[in-house]
Amino acid sequence: MKGRWAEDLALSHLEKRGYRLVARNRRTPFGEIDLWMKQGRVHVFVEVKQRRGPRYGHPAEAITQTKRHRMRRSALFLLGRDDLPVRFEAVLVYGTPKAYRIEVLPIDEF
């Protein structure tokens, strides 16, 4: 998988910050969740985006309103209920496996 290194890096980055992996690359009828994590009692659904450099655009540009909506529906599908604490985040990876920078951003409220 082409972007697997960025996803591995994002997972490691989040685990070092106290997140715990629940599932990875979970497919639902609405799309795929890259990383399903927990931080304390909060379920955190994570989209990982990677770009080699500015020539290829900002990774956050790929997280469209449609993508956010699909993430929300996928999270509800996976949880099976809507009364649990949930947060959506994006891990943006800039660069290559040899030289990179990571940024973690909350995804706007759905």
C-alpha cells in the first residue's frame, strides 16, 4: 500500500500521546476509517493524509465536506449508537519516509 508508511507513522505518533488502537482500516457501507482510536473514554476516528510536498497540494484539502460526512456515518455504524463521546481528527503527514513532518488537527464539527 502506497501510503502505508504514513499511516504507520500516524499510529505510532498517536500511541505515544496516549491513544489506544481499536481498529485499523475499518470498512463500512459509508467508507473506510483509517484509524479508530480511543483516548480515555473518547472514541477518536482518524483520517490520515500524506503529501510529498506543496506541489501536490495541502493534505487537508482532501478532507472534504463529503469525506467528513462519510466519516461521521461510518463512526455511527461502527459504534452502533450515538450517545458515546466521539472526536474526529486528521493526521497530516508532509514529506517522505526519510524526511517528514506530522500535524494533528481536529476535524470540524459535523
